[in-house]
Amino acid sequence: MPARGSVTLFHVRGIRIGVDYSWFFVLFLIILWLSSFYRSVLDVPSGDAAPYLLALASALAFFGSILLHELGHAFVALRRGIGISDITLWMFGGVARMTRDSDSPGTEFKIAVAGPLVTLAIALACVAVGVAAAGSHEFLKAMRVEDQASTSGVLAVIAWVASINLLAWRVTGDRSRATRGAARLGQAFSYLFIGVGLLLLVEGLVVSGVWLALIGFILGQSARGAVMQTEFANRIEGIRVADVMDQEPVAIPEDASVERALDEYFLRYRWPWFPVVDAAQRFRGLIERGAADAVPEVSRASSTVREVFEADSTGTLRVRDDEPLESLLGNDALRRLGALMAVDADGRLLGVITAEQVGQALRNALSGAGGGTPPDSPAT
């Protein structure tokens, strides 16, 4: 699921953590449901604020568990040399977006199993705390929500978090299928809310009916969007950067003089920038026309491109040629520059992929056609 349409919360080890807009509605619904649940469990009057505070804590713990689950996937991927661009919480789950696919079945298994192991660890930790605080018998009764359970507010939250994580741990299978399943569930809830809202309107409860129907409509829109995004990701699955990029990049050697760069490259091709490579054809950075023009004319023959180019020290201007096309969706550097340098595992420049090429490939995927025809760019 692309990170577009989401709100950034914070960053963890360079990974953007965000929430989809649908998250706020689901958060509201979970708090609404759990406040009633905790009021019944604790047997307190409707005006007591404790159930609402416990519901808020439970909802945040629920999404925190999802985030830790996705971070489990992410940290193992990072240790295996696979970048993670962002983690987005949405609807009833979350997704960590990898910049490229696993290089072996073993790596894929380790990444896939990391999330469920984190979820299981959270569940076991909650059970351990609950048993230590109330004893195994009372904590089991709290998890089952039995009437005679001696349940405090904190113990009820721990029991609920343990139960929801044990449930989540048992859910296994294809992550795309799970995403579609969550989205379909969201659609089902949206129809339910709209239906109940219409019934309330018939009963004369106009404000409550309109409000619930509106929530159902917004939830349904988010769910339909998630389904479309998942189906779209499946359409472009298997397309790599190498399938779309221009494979004969024009690059300037870093030891070339600024005078040569202007005469043989900028004046000939009329492009605003060029990739810069070293003697081994490894990508070093970019040189822009303005930087070359800024060198005094009398010094251009003795000055080298190495002295004026912009080094790609953070690696944001490059992408591996074997990375999936999906990893470029929402890429800030691609949107800002209009292109990225495609390199191999050793950093050697193999091609240039432009935003226009990505867009054409996506349009072709939607129409059922093959790869796009590369447009004119600094790689032809």
C-alpha cells in the first residue's frame, strides 16, 4: 500500500512511520466500542471517565502492537541489506514497504516470520505480567471476560491486549491477501454502519443516524481505496527497475575537466544535469549546468568535475536495478529530480529511470500491456 494520503508521525532509524486517514476513524470506533466493553466489565456508571481512558489506552496499545509487528519485519529486512522506505498504519493493520524484494527464500522466510514472532512475544509478555499481578486463574477469567473475575482496569487492558495479539499471531498467510481481507472487512463494517444509520433515521434519531452513516461512508471509501491499491500492487508485481530504465546512460567521468563537460555534454545534449562516475563506472553524484557555468572561464580547463559535482552521499539519488517498480512510488528524490540512477550491487551505473518512464509503465500495467517505451532522457 503506498504511503500517499498518510500523515507522518515520526521516524525510526530513517523509516517513516505514518498513519492513513482511515486510521483515525478506526481509532474512534475502537475507543467507542471498548469504552462500552470496559464499562460492562468494570460495572461502573455511564458518567465514569475510566472506561474511556482504558479504551484509549487499549486502542493505542493495539496500534502500537501492529507497529512493533511491522518493525519486526523491517529490522530483519534492514539487517539483510533490504531498505524500508516507510511503515503505514491503516484500517485494521499496517504495512512495511521494502525498497526491493528478498534475494533468497531464506531471507524472505526470516523477514516474514519476524513480525509474528514479535506479536507472540507481546502476547506472552502481557500474559506473564497479568499472571504475576493476579494469578493464572483470575487472569484467564479476565481474558475470557467472565462475570466473577476480580478485574481491575489495568488488568482488563492487559488481558485485552494479550487476547488481541494472540489472535493476530494466529492469522498467517500471504500479506497481500491479508491486506485485501482487512479491506473487505472494513467494507463490511461500512455497510453495517450505513444500515444502522438509516434505521436510526427511520426511528427519528436524525443526528445519530446521519453521523453513523457518514462514518460508514468514509470507512467504505478508505476500504475501497485499499482494495484498489492492493490490486494495483499485484498488477505491477514482478516489474523491476531494469525492465523500465534506459540502459545506455550518458555519464561524465569525475576526472573530466569542466570545459569538457560543458563542450561535450551540456552544449551537445542540452540537459540540465548529468550523472558523474568514477574510473570503475561507479555512480558518484550529479553535476548541474549551473555548477559548471559558475566556474570562471579561465579556470574551466584546469578544474575537474570532481571539484564541482554534487555527491550522492546519502544514496537518495540511486536505486538498485533489481528493485521492484513499486518501491519508487512516492519516492521524493524521483519526484524532485525527475529521475534516479539505476546501479548494480557494487554501485556501478547501469541506467537512468525517469518519472515519466515509471508513469508509463504503471499505465501499461493497468491496461494489461508490457513495459513502457523509454522517453528521451539523460540515458539515451
